[in-house]
Amino acid sequence: MSDIAIVGGGAAGAAVFGELLRRPRRSGTLHWITGCPSPGVGVAYATGDERHLLNVRAAGMGLFAEHRDDFLQHAGRSIGPVSGGDFLPRRVFGDFVQAQIQARMMQAHACGVDFRVHHPRAVSLAGAAHGGYRIVLGDGEALDVDTVVLALGALAPRALKTVSAAALASPAYVLDPWGEPPPAPAPRRVLVIGTGLTAVDTIISASTRWPEAALVAVSRHGLLPLQHPAVPVAPYPFQHDLNNALLACDGAAAMSRLVREAIADPACANWRAVIDGMRPINARLWQGLAPAQRRQFLRHLRWVWEASRHRVAPASADAVQALLATGRLQVHAARVLAVDGSGPLTVTVRHRTSQEISAFEADRVVQATGLDTAAAYASEPLLAHLLRSGLAAPDPLQLGLAACPDGQLLDAQGRPRQGLYGLGALLRGSLWECTAMPEIRAAAHQLAQRLAPTDEPRDEQTAV
């Protein structure tokens, strides 16, 4: 096995790094370029708010393909008795990821595996004379490797085009919902742009941090994520037939009709069973759509799919519903036309149903529009360098980078780039569903098998 570099310090990078650590190495060095002093948690699991919950039950969470019940065991030691059906704080999973990686590094060191962890960020990536790649780090160190795996996770948020320069420069406009709020008097009104998963966490935190503040959330459709049931639902008995029929469909509209019919079937005990039963084929469904059909899905169906597929824990849904019931939270289906001022800010919107234009004044506006995958516009130096050099190309729908279904990136001429792979959010254009841990750990395992095809993982007597 030759030198391999994994770029990205979040859970996706940790997953493939940990998978490769378990594979006996006869030669070469495994590099993990984390870009942070505390790798493993990334944006998703770095939150310290205990009310920010995982959107997958504890039994379904794990970092590696053979995860078994290791997260449950870790959570039990960390916070006390838990069950597989619980939705636990995301912080607990972040701690778990770091513990798993530490254990695997100790095992690898004991077995003589040659690996290095680099905390500076990767700032450039170019083809090397020997046919591999040269990565330059923020501290000036250069690494020559044969294979690179980009697991960069969520891109840095970009301000909406409708936000004025004055508003963006004001501490009243919060571009990063995960950052600490600037010191300021408690706001009377907080306006959240977005109503997805990120917005739910933002609303919950704001309601606790500023108990007297009025809360407003705005998005084009005004649809909050739907919630998981309190207990797992029975599978749809005809899911196999439905999935085969979906794979034979021509276009998202035909798929949507079949899904609606299945949900209306008296044999379907709960609509969530149908959506969850599609999970094994979601990537194949996406790949079967022509570019024009993908655009149609993104324009007309994405919003309802996101709300149905990426659901919130019952406790999170209850917290938001309580805010709605008391009138403290208002949700509007509207397009943001302008954000201006220096604090308080004025947010001008056009309401979806009436097309009327109105304005809200808010002491704080938080942009919580969720995952940004528009690599062509990213401020990430490494991505910008990759695109300028032609080693990689943006997905035509701005869903990460152009790639093959197996994660191999395509260059500016549309050719597979030998030894250059993506993992996680960067592959949304080729896989669509690739950001949840079940998909990430499966992809990490498959990629590790591809990069080390002749090596088999060592058997573990105990979970780490």
C-alpha cells in the first residue's frame, strides 16, 4: 500500500482514517490532515448544547461498518443508562468518535502501522512529478502522496446575495449559526433564515439563551422537518416491490406518484416506513435521473423530501411545537428579498401564498440555511486551488464536486482522476444521500477496501 492522505478532520475523515488504520501496511505512510486541533467532531458534533440531538436513534449510530453496539456502550458510560431507541445529544457522539479514533491509533501504533496526524489545514493540492500528489499545509510542510481522500464535510457558509454589505458587517447578522454569539444586549426579536435541521437547532438554542426574545423563522416553503416517531415503525410489507418499481421509473414525478400510493396503502402502518425503506436505493434512484430530471427534483420536490427524509428527534419537535403553540415562534413561507441595516436589521420578504411584501425588524438575524455544497463558490483554499488547476470540477448542479459513483473525482475534462477521491458531502451530486453517518461509514468502508484490496482488516476481540 502506498502513501495515502485523508484531508478533513470531521467524522467522515475519521471514519476512513480509522478503517485504513486497521489494514496491515507493508509500506507507505497514512496521513490524516485534520485542519483542527481536536479532530473527529467536525461541525456536526462539536455543539455543546445538550438540546441538539442526533437525528438517528442511538442503535443506528456508529463510526465504522462493524459498529455493533459500541456507541451504546460509550453513551452508557458517559451519560448513564440509554436504550437503542433514544435520540442522544450530538456532543456524546462527537466524544465517541474521538475515543474510537484514539483507540484505533493506539492499536495501529502497537502493530507498527506508519501513520501521522497533521493539525494544520491543507492549503493546496497539485499533481506531483512522480504521478501522485503534493499537498502543502498551512505551516509550510509539503507531503508527497499517491492517493488523496477529500472528506472536507460542510463548506463554510456563504452570505445570501440579498444581504447588504452593511448588514453583513454588523454583529447583528450571524453567518455561522454554530459560532458563539457576539457579546451584545439580549435581542428582543431573533429572525432565523431557514426552517431545516440547522434552523431547528438554532431556534432551540435561541429560545434558551434569550428566554424573552420573540422568534421568527423564514424559508421559501415554511416547512419544518417532520419528526421521528417515539418508537420505530414496522417496515412496509411491500417495500421490495415498491423499490423495484421506483428503480424502473423514468423521472422524479413518476417516483413521487408511487411513493404517495404506497403511503396511502392500508398495509402501510406509517409513511415513515416507506421513506426509510427507500434508503438502500436512494443513490441508485438519483443516479438514474437525467440532468434535467435532477433539476426538476431540486426545484419541485427537494423541500418536501428533505423534510420527510431528514427528520428531527421527538424532543426537538416538541420543543419547537411548544414555541409555536405559545406564539413565541412564528414561521413564514416567504422569500428573503433584502437584509439591510446595521442593527437592528430590516428583513424584507415576499410571502409565498399572497405574494405580499412585508418587512421584519430584528435585533439578530441568523442564517441557518443548512449544508452548502456549492464548491465553485467556496472560500476553502484547497477547493479553490483544485478547481483552478483543473484537477477537479464542480458538480453541474452545485452539489459538491463532479465524481464517479465510487467517489473518484472527475477533472475539468470530465475524466476520472486516478488516486483522487471524495467522501461525504462533496459527493452529493453523484450520490445525493451521503451525509448521514450510516451512509458515511458504509462509503468509508468501501473506499478503504478499494485502497487496500489485498489486505483484510484484523479481527477485533472487543469493540473499540
